[in-house]
Amino acid sequence: MEALRQQIAKMRQSFFDEEILDKYFLQLEQLEDISNPGFVKDVVTLYLRDSTKTLATIEDEMAKSPVDFMNLDKCFHQLKGSSASIGANKVLNEVNKAREHCKEGNLEAAQASFAQLKMEHTTLQAKLLAYFELMAKLGSD
């Protein structure tokens, strides 16, 4: 049980050391209490579901010819807000880069940022799901 707690603590700390998550995740955790024990997991699960849909929409928008940069920016803006609200730092950084490229009308650079954004999102998702699995094990013991 103690080894599991240490593993969870190490994993959680790595999110901050690797700058995958920022202080907003800590604030989210502070909102969780006995009356709402699964709050962080619920919020993150909703974020992952919605952001995955938004990424698919962005991909569709980028495939259009000509690309509607205003529409694309709206999608990125939505992703920016939701990523910021859970502290998804690396995802947020890539969203900001992609938005800059969109403002410049630079599709090639926006696509490169989007590819990096998808990688960061996939990494975030894998790490958070693994984290919540360990937390569930701790809760079931």
C-alpha cells in the first residue's frame, strides 16, 4: 500500500517536473473533497472526451481547401480554454503556437504545431489515465 502511494506521488510529481501540468491542476485537485471524491477524474475525463472531438474538428478544418483560418482559430480557442482550465501546460503551449500560425495565415506551420499538439495531447491522456488507474487501485485496497 505504501509502495503504491509512493508510486502515485512520484508519477504526480513527474507531471509538474516535465511541465505536462501546471498550477491549475493543483487548484483543480483542491476542489476535490469527501463530498466529491471523483471530481478531478470526472473533469479530466470530460476534458479528454471534448478535446479529442475538438482535435478531430481541427483536423477536418485543416483539410478543407481553402482553409478558413477564422473558423480554425475558434476551434483552437475552445481547446485553449479547456486545456488551461485543467492545467494541460504542454497542450496549451502548442495550441498557442498553432493559433499564432493561423493568425499569420501560415497553414504549413499551423499543421506542424497541430501535429505536435496531438502528440502532447496523446501523452497527457496516457499519463493521466495511468495516474487515475493507480489512484483507483489505492482506493480499492
